[in-house]
Amino acid sequence: MTQFIDPLTLARVKDMPLVAKTVAQGVLHGLHTSTQRGTGVEFSQYRAYEPGDPLGRIDWKLFARSDRYFVREAQRESNINVWLVLDASQSMLQISEKSAGQGGWHKLDYARYLLATIGYIAQQQGDGVGLVGLSSEHIDYLPARNGQQHWHKLLLHLSRVQPGKTFPKAPQIPDHLAVGQMSGLVFVVSDFHQQNNEIMDFVSSLSAPQTEVVAAQLCCDDELNFPFTGQVRFEDLESGQQRLVAAKQAKAEYLQAYSQFQHALDQQFQQHRIQCIHGNIDQPLDECLYHYLAARHKVGY
Amino acid sequence: MLTMPVVLYPTLLWLALLTLVIPIVIHLLSQSRARLVKFSLVGFIQSAAVAQMTQLRLTERILLALRLGLLLLGALLLAHLVWPPEAVAPRTHVLVTQDWLAHASAQQKKVVLSRLDNAKLTYLDPAEPFGHSTSNARQLLNSQGWPAHKNTGNNLWLGLFDYTRELGQNDVLSVYVTDRLQQFSGQRLPIRPPLDWHILKVPLDTSEQLTMNLLVIYTSQQQNSVTYLRGAMNALEQQNSITVKVTYTQQDAVSVDSRQLNDADWVAYLSDQPLDDLLMAYVQQGGKLLITAAQADQSGHWSARRPDSEASITISQLGKPALPHNIVARLAQNKLWQTLDGQDVLKQYYFGQGQILAWHSRFTPKWNSLVTQLDFPMTLNSLLFGALAEQANLANGRLSPEQIRYTEPPKHGVSPAYITKSQVTTVSPSWTRLLLVLLVIVFCAERIMAQRFGTSKKQQVDGT
């Protein structure tokens, strides 16, 4: 089994490209990093004929000159764009109390590194990568391109995404993000903590025949286990609403409500045929990614 | 009027109030302070748990308040919280006497009237020693023709003392008096200072020379006595202080008429004839009569001591004056002079409004040695005109403002502050009792609250 990297360790590495590369290389361990070749317009190289190659791909002119069989190869051309959509609402600043004490990541940081890694993988594969950061205050948009330089630009944008207050409501979202405009693979990272189902509406609206939407739902240990004791004053990250409770008494009901919420969310994803991956920010980043990629391989991407 | 409560020992109160910090500190420390956790799923936390927590919080605060109240009440008890006796706003009292009203000018009365806007005018009644009455100020001050104060023996101190006893602590008392002595006879009482004295100086009335009229009625048998009496009166007339007008009437020659009697201050009756009804009637209406012995009843050698001086006189003959026995026996009498063996020499009878001096002898050396003594005129003077002269002195006597204003220092060396404190302490038990009852109630409430929301529940909520 692959040795995953502790998220706290990654959190101490402030270099985002390094983290992304490290994680990606860990996940894609053993895969060739060379460009994939195949049929296409853009010439890449000749290679010696091997039995089984279609005869139509043999370069006969070269055979005439050199009396040897060569197969003409072109650079593989990809028209898939990977769109990285980041929910930059205030609730994404959620962090486990335990990791907060040790300078760990909150959900937004985790999402940045996750997206950086996915972006890296996509860039390595030659896919175009675009970025959309969504918050009620500000919307970041980086069009999908490929190439190393663009990836660095993407990282810069990712690190500059500022958390706004809430997730933008439908009228606030610009037209170029609307239905069908983003073809390819859309990767949405959010906690799916929504007030009026606005995130789900947005995500489901992305879903189209040419578009595959993958939702990554981030959670943390505190949300899953509710480990609080004593009197706790909870303050909502988005609304600022406060509730003073004895944590032990509130725990059972909270867990029940949380599982209900989770269940309803999963049902909605299924309903809209959206693949959902669950990321726990207190678990290794590469583990989450590995499970995702492993699952995709199973389905035969 | 609502007054603020007063604390007798403020330093003690502040020290005791410091203890209030203790429960607050304990509350702040013991309370497992609620941590603030930023959480994105607050909506999933049920309001039931919130309500329970709120109730616990409320209970804790009530308990804290009760404990603070407990300490506060204790502190107040320690520091002797009292309500001072109702502090009356200082009032100005203006007191006027009849004599002042009689002598003050219209201008002076106007000044007093101008002060009466927020003051109370009181008229010190000269008729009774404690008399004072509040009357319509304007009417009192504007009415004319107040008679000057005539009565003697009026003690203004008594009236003032009586009045000041009813006053509040801060009241200002303005007293308008004249400086005439006759208002101030009697004992001086300690009157609460400060009094604002307004003393009107009444000039001495020099025109009123004291004149005494003496009517001497005699018979020829007593010509000798008259001679000595005349000599004594002549000697008295040498003195300036008193003028004695003596009229001599021989009973045998002229009958006495009532007009003569009315003019006389004194009547000397030197006769062996019995006293006639006219003279008795004169005495009854306020006249004064000196009567000598009618005839010698006993002769011998007596010595009589005079109470007014060390000297004594020798008496060789005694005789009863010719007074009507049936009347005299019933009269109140005053034995002035007696011989050593108890025989009456000079007796005083009160008859009606007048008096009779009965001299059981005569004014001749044959009867006694008084007439030969050098101070015989003075003795006669003091016997006959002493009271009148004293009255005249009182009427003309003046006190200096210093004498009127003089206040005695407090006798027991007790400071006024101490007096008020002790007075206040005597008022306090009711408040002490109230505070004690409150203390017990608050204590019981605290116990009940603490038991009902005991530590088990708190632990359950805290989950520690």
C-alpha cells in the first residue's frame, strides 16, 4: 500500500508547486511522464515498425529513401479541459481544533492543494486547466489552457483566492460559467454547506453531455465526530450566529442531523449523476486523490 | 421629602464592599468558560440543548446576584446603614416682641416685612412666659400703636427656649428685640445657637423722674412721730434718685378726701383713732398704708433684729395698730420684723389689691431706737419705695448687645456631631431589623437555588 503523506507535514511545506508535484508523483508512481503519442496532425517522431502497427501508418516515402519501415507518429492532441471550481465561502475556513493548534490546513487550504495537484496531473497529461473561484464577494476566473507556464499562473490564482462571505447566488454567477460553457471535466471542491441549495443547483447545472462533473466534498474530524466537551459557544462561520450549548448533550442530535444531511446530499449527487468524492482535511491529501483515481481507473477512464 | 440613607462607618463599608469581588472572581474562575468554536454547521445544533444551557447560565447568574446581595446586605449591616431623621430644609423664623413693635420705626418694620417671603413670623407674647403665636405678619407689622412693654418679670429667654426646642437643625432664627432689661428678667436658658439677634436700642427715658407721693395722716398726739418722719423724708429728698412728695394732714383738722388718697402712693397713718372705712376701701383698691401703734400696750426692753441689715434695734414700747380686728384676722400676713422673744414689730397684711404695713411701735425715740439710727431714712425708703424703685429701674434698665448675645459654652463638652450620631443610632434599629430580615430571605433563596440546581446538573452539562 502506498505510504501517504501526513497533511500536517504537507501543511508545513509552504511551496505549493512542490507539494502538488510530490503528491501527484506519489499518486502516479510508475507512470510515464513522457508525452503520449498517437495519431494527429502535429508531427512528433518516427519510430521503427513493429508487427501489429497498422500498415497505413507506415511512411512509405521514408521507406523508399532508407529501405526500412518507419511509422510516423504525431503528438497526441487532447481537447479535454479540466475546470477547477473552488467554493471560497466563509464556511470553507472550517478547521479541526486539533490541527488548528498545530498550524494545519483549513478546508480552503486543503482545497487549494488538492486542486493544485489535480491541475498538475492534468497539465502533465496535456489537458487544459481552468480555474473558477466562487464567493459572494469575488469571482476568480482563469480560462483553461495547457502548458507549464499556465500551470504556474493557475497556482498563483489559486493562492490568491480570497474567502468571501457565502457562495454566490445564481444571478451573481457570470454567463461564461453557465450551462454548457465549461466542457470537459469539472472538478468542484466545496463543503456543500449551503443555505438554499445554491451550491447543488450550480453543480447540477454544470452537468451536460460533454461535461463530467466531479464533486469533492470536504469535511473535517470535528464535523464527523463532534469531539467537543463542556460548555461551548459555537459561532457560525457564515452567519455569525452563536449558540451556547453543553457539547455532550448536543452531540447525539448533531450527529443524527449530520448523517441526515450527508445522506440527502449523496442522494442528490446520485440523482444528478455526479460523482462525489469525500475528502477529510485531517486525512492525507494523496489518499483522497488516490482513492479517486483508483475509482476512475475502475470505471475505465 | 425623601432623604438619602446615610452610612455611619463609610470606611468599614468600603472594606466590606471589597468582599463583593470574591464571589465575582469565583464565578469567573469556576465557571468553565464556554470556548468559542467557529463552526460551519451550527444549524445542526438543536435549540433544546441551547435552552438548557441558557437556563443554567441564568441560574448561575441569579446565584451570583444572590450571593452578592448577601454580602452587600452584610456590609450595610456592618456599616450601620441608617436613614437620617428627615432633614428639613432650613427655614427662617422671625420673632418679634411687643416691645420691639412698639419702638421700631416704620422703616425697620418694612425691613422685617421684606424678609418674610420665605420665613415665618412669630410674635413672642409678653403676657405669658412661654407664649408665642404666629399671626398674620403683615397685619402684625402694619398695625400701629403698640404699647411699650410695661410688665416686669417677663422672661424672654423662656419664650425663646421654648420656641427653639421645636426647630430643625438648620433653621435660622432672627429675633427682633429691644434692649430693655425688663424683658429679660429671670433665669437665662441655654438657647440653641446661632440666633440672629436684631437688637433695637431704646434710649433712656430721662423725662420720667420717679416721684413718690406720701400722704401722712396724723393726730396731734403723734406730732412727735411726724417730726421724725419729716426729718427722714427731708433726708431722702437730698438724694437725686427719688423724689418724695409728702403731704401732711392732721386728722383732727381736715377730713381726708378720696382725691387726695388717689394721688398718694403711700399713706402713713399716725393716729390712735381706729382706721376708718374710707382708708380700708383705699387699701382694698390697691393702696398702700403704713399704720403705727395706737397706744402702748406693753413696755419693756426688747431687741429686734432687722432682716435687711446686721443692725438691731431696741424697742421699749410695743402697741397694736388700730386695725379693724374682724378684717385683719382673715388677711394673709407676713411677719417682717420680730423681737427676739417672738413679738411682732413689723407686719405686712395683704388686703384686696393693696397692702398694709403695721408698725407695732411709733417713730419716736421713746418707743424704739430706730428713729435715732443713722440709716432710718434709708430703711423707710426701702420699706416704702423699694419695690417701686426696683420697678422703675427695670423699666429704664438696658442690656448691652453683648449681654443679650452671650451664649454659654456647652457644659458637658459634647460635640454636636456626636450628638447627631447618637441620635441617628437611636433611629437605626428598625433599619437594622429590615436589613437582617432581607439578609435571611436572601440567604434562604440562595440555599434553595443552590440545592435545586446542584453541582450534579452542572457537571452533567459541563461534561467534564
